[in-house]
Amino acid sequence: MAHRQITGLRGIVTGASGGIGEAIARQLVQAGARILMVARRGDRLEKIAAELNAKSVDAAFAIGQADFLAGDVTDPAVHGAAVARCQARFGGLDLLVNNAGVGSLARFEQSSPERMRQVMEVNFFAAVELTRAALPALHAGRQPIVVNVGSILSHRAIPHAGEYCASKFALRGFSESLRAELAPRGIDVLLVTPGSTETEFFDHALEKGKYPWRQPRGVSPDYVARRTIEAIRRGRHEVVIGTSGHFLVWANRLFPRVVDWVMGRYG
């Protein structure tokens, strides 16, 4: 489904209190969408919503609306509350952006079962179950779409990030299967695959081990948001963002044994 109109789009964006999620929410509202932002930092969400809604009042052109719901995306009660609030406030749901995520940097043998489960709960199961809760409303939406924000590490895993990579591989598989199932019903599924991005991701990692190599300079969250919104407009299935991400995908596709050797040196 192509040429989706952003103006008037009614959506939910998780992990919207910072980084990519905040940038996506801001740009969607600035483009005329009505967005419910969900994250744990309620004070931060309130500030963002107030700023965006003030601009809406002062703008000489049409701009959307922002609302927020503070809560943990792993809580099933938050899933139902988010869908219900979006329907009550905006009259329906056309867009779901599953962006909330958490990282962990550590060798697998030094990790714990609890940490693996926590990463999977936030990065994978929260997206799956919020999507499940949102599907009835999306079926009734206008040009509905589910957007899952993954990672380039769903194409090629790296050492010292097994938990995070596993969660993003799972999200990729879920997205591809869901896309096929929902296509006959007119619901798009977009997988956003950023490479290195300049966010607070590593500051909030559950385990802050040493990154195995010098991290390439990342793109900005605003750039990821622009590419994501353009992909939403065009009805894309996946968008890979960033030079380093493209390089890793193609290197692994063309020279997998070389990439294996390189990764092994940092294991």
C-alpha cells in the first residue's frame, strides 16, 4: 500500500521519551498526525506533548496533536490502556510504532537468565503483545500499518551483544511472518533497520560491558525518523538506515566467512 497520508494519521509510538522514538513522534505530529506517546518517563512525555501542542496552536499551518501515557511497555495493562486511550482521544488507530528497546553488552557466559529474559521482554514480547492488543483497532483504521524498529544486528549478530541480537532477530522474523498474514487484510508491516545511531542507548544498557571495537559514528535520531516516515508514506516493507548498516548487510551477504573471521577476532 503506497502513498499513505501522514496528515490525520492516528498512532501510538512506544519508547517516545527519547532517541528514535521521540524523533519519530515529533516529526509525525509536525506532519499533521495525532500521536499517543508511551514510555516510562512520564515527566519527559508531558514536556514533549506540551511543546508539540503549543506549536499546534501557534502554527500558521496544520499540525497534529500529541498525547501521552506513562507506563512500562512490558505491562499488559499498558497495552490495552494505550489502544483505548488512542481510540478515545483520536477516534481510532491507524499506526503502531514498536520502538521501545533496551540493550546489554556482555559475554554470554557472564550473563544471567534473568537478563536475557528482560531484554526479550522489552525488545520482543512487548512489541508482539502490543501488536496483538492493537490489531482489532488497526483492522478498523485507515491505511493501517505496524512499524517495528529493529536493528542492523538482526541481519548480522556481533559478539558481546547476544541478548540484544537475539531479540532483534526474533523481531525481524515476527515482522516478516506478520506482514504475510496481514497483507490480505490491508495492514502493512514495516521493519526499520538502523545501523549505529547517536542515542542514549548505551547509557541505559542493562549491562555496560566494553564494546568489542570502536563504534562507527552514528546517524542522528532525526535522520532515522525522517527515513522511517518516508517509508511509512511509501508503504515500504523494510528500510535499512546508515552507511555502516548497509556495509555490514552486504559484507555478510557476499563474504560471510570473512565476516565470521573478523567477528571471531573480537570474541
